[in-house]
Amino acid sequence: MFKKAFCLALAGAIAGAIAGASSALAWGDNGHAAVGLLMQRLVNPEVRSTLEQLLNNDSSVNGSFALAGSWADHIKSNSSYNWANSLHYVGLTGTTPDTCTAYVPSQCADDRCVITGIANYTERAVAQAPEADRQEAVKFLLHFLGDIAQPLHATVVELGGNGNICYWEGEETNLHYVWDISIIDKTINGDFDGYVNQLEYDIVKGKYASSTASWVSCFGKENASLASCVVEWINEANQFDCNYIFPTYYAAEKRDDLELSSKYYADNAENVNRFVARAGVRTAHYFNVLFKDAC
Ligand SMILES: *[C@@H]1O[C@H](CO)[C@@H](O)[C@H](O)[C@H]1NC(C)=O
Ligand SMILES: *[C@@H]1O[C@H](CO)[C@@H](O)[C@H](O)[C@H]1NC(C)=O
Ligand SMILES: *[C@@H]1O[C@H](CO)[C@@H](O)[C@H](O)[C@H]1NC(C)=O
Ligand SMILES: *[C@@H]1O[C@H](CO)[C@@H](O)[C@H](O)[C@H]1NC(C)=O
Ligand SMILES: *[C@@H]1O[C@H](CO)[C@@H](O)[C@H](O)[C@H]1NC(C)=O
């Protein structure tokens, strides 16, 4: 449907300075911003330069990959973007290992879910199309690849955990919010830049360095495609919901132990760090594969 963009015309200019991320950014803002910055740092230099030129000229982000990562959430307050709301998640099912479902297209309601959203903007990011359309595509793609790393974006159960009431430092909240925002913000503790730098170090030299090849092993499989890897990652996310998030939630509910900011936080901070790091690595690899053919 779309022709590949002629990226050589874009390549060559000097890459913009890596934009600093503001720690005022509120997987909410911070998770997506972290995935955006990790992608920028980990992607191949040629692809980075192409993406930087594109986003430097976009006044909604002014070259900030942190803002580009979270942009698709910010536009939710603008009703002219309501059509994009269903593109952030997909409705797999299961709350226990034996009830877990693998993705089938009928779980993508009306063909509008994060799977078709990613496919759509994958095509549009490298299409022969006006710059504004390619900027929009890159921002959506970066965001949706972050969304699928948050396991509760892969399940329809309790609207992705939004219906699972719990507490955080005494305040009522829900499981989706805890996994989107509360855990990550407690870990960041006001130092967003330090958080991203630590994850980058852990990926490149530290505790994740021996795992990164396995995080992108999907691309090496027979007949693998960008689309098949997205489905594999979605299934992996929902497995985590079925094997861990829902069983531990319902057990905690039975014990009347739904204050999640202490022991639950301690048990899961590393899970969230690993998911954010893994999303940065996978997203960088995804953009490498996508733009390698286009440029
Ligand atoms: C940048 O954006 C401006 C205004 O939208 C446009 O005129 C221009 O062609 C764009 N591209 C570059 C490379 O400056
Ligand atoms: C980007 O820069 C322009 C020009 O300085 C400014 O008007 C706009 O508000 C900036 N955008 C963001 C998201 O900060
Ligand atoms: C909402 O989005 C539309 C379409 O991009 C844009 O024209 C409009 O200015 C935006 N409204 C606000 C308040 O940002
Ligand atoms: C594909 O992208 C276009 C342009 O943003 C949008 O109008 C359409 O709703 C998108 N469809 C899906 C499934 O993402
Ligand atoms: C890969 O594609 C070929 C050709 O369609 C098919 O014969 C083969 O079974 C596929 N392999 C896997 C692992 O799906």
C-alpha cells in the first residue's frame, strides 16, 4: 500500500543533541519516556540520525525522544484523537496459567487494537508520505511498542486490571495504575535521568547484558517478521498476567492485603525495571529492522 520513504534524502545532517528529559514528566509518562530515550541511545547510528531529523522538526516534541514516547498519552485529552484510544491495548484473556489464551485476531476488537495499531504505524513510518504523517507514525509506534511491555495492556480481564482495586500508600488505586505508574515512579524517586542512565548501563554492560540477545531472539526465528514478533511479545505479556499478576492479586485480595506500596513493590520493582529495559532493547531492534530496509 505504501512505498518506502527514500531515507537517503533525510540522512546526513548532524544528529541533534540528545534532548534531556524533564523529571517533571509524570509507564505513564516515565515508563514511555524511558523507553523512548533507551531506544534513541541503543538504535543504530544511521537510524538514530534519521529519527532525530524527523522528530527535531516536530513541534509537539522538538526532538525529545522522551516526549515522543509519551506523546500518544498526552493527546488523549484532545477529543479529536479519540479514535486512537483503543490502539493502546489488546484483549487476551486468562487469570491462571491453564486459562491463558494465545493471541487470535478476534481478540482485536473491530480490528482496532495495539496489534493493528503497531502494524499500521510500522507501514506509515516508512511510507512515501508527508513529514507530519511520518512523525505521527514514529510517535505512535514508539508508544505502542512501550505499551505492550506493560503486561496489563495485553489483557481484557478487568479492563486490563483497571477494575482490580488496590491501595498505594493508603490511597485507593487499581492494578493497572500500579503497573503503569506507581511502581516505576517509586523506583525513579525524582531522579528520572539517573534511572534511565542506570538502565542503559545495565543493558550495555551490567546485569542485563547477557540477556539482551534472548530479548530479541524472535527476529532470528524461521519466518519471523516484525508482526510475528509483536504477537510473540503480546503472548509473553499475557503469560505474565496469567502466571503471576492475576494469581498474586486474587491471593492478596483473599488475605485482605491489597496495600501494594511495600512488600509488593519490593517484589516487583525489578520486574518493572526489566520490562522497561527490555522494551528499550526490543524497540531499538524493531526500528533497526524497519528502517534498515527503508534507508
Ligand atoms: C520541517 O517542518 C517545516 C514546517 O512544517 C517544513 O516546512 C519543512 O519542510 C520540514 N522539513 C525540514 C527538513 O525542515
Ligand atoms: C517546541 O518549540 C516551539 C518553538 O520554540 C514551541 O512553540 C513549542 O511549544 C515547543 N514544543 C514543546 C512540546 O515544548
Ligand atoms: C487537537 O488535535 C487536532 C488534530 O491534530 C489539532 O488540530 C488541535 O489543535 C488539537 N487541539 C488542542 C487543544 O491541542
Ligand atoms: C492507521 O493510521 C491512520 C492515520 O493516523 C488512522 O486514521 C487509522 O485509524 C489507523 N488505524 C489503525 C488500526 O491504527
Ligand atoms: C516457514 O514458511 C515456509 C513457507 O511458507 C513453511 O513451509 C514453513 O513451515 C514455515 N516455518 C515455520 C517454522 O513456520
